[in-house]
Amino acid sequence: MQMPLAMARPGTSVKVIAVEAGFALQSRLASMGLVPGAQIDVVGNSGHGGLIVGLKGCRIMLGMGMAHKIRVGG
């Protein structure tokens, strides 16, 4: 089941399916490792404000606007 990253619950692990954004945002996310196929752990998601994900031993905070453009699957 695919959904926006913004809807993922804390404590879950999801795989990036696609990034539905313009070139600039795709490049920015790719530089952080958020590319299709990447496995990420959702660390924090209160439903508003920022979303915290774990990727390759690092924690990254994303705004909800960015998180809505990243499609993930279980």
C-alpha cells in the first residue's frame, strides 16, 4: 500500500517508492539519501510541524510539505 510519508506512523519502517516533486526538491532529497528504494525508519510524526526519519544512521527532519511529496510503501 502506497501513501505519503507524512501519513506514516512513528516506529514503522518504510521504503521510498517515488518522489513527486520538482527537480530542485528531488535533488535536495537525493543528496540526503531519500531516493526510490531507500529504507527509512519513521522516528517522529506528530501530524503537524516536522517529521523525523532515520536513514543510514542519521536523523533527518522534514517539513510536512516535503513529506507529502514522498510516496512510501510498507
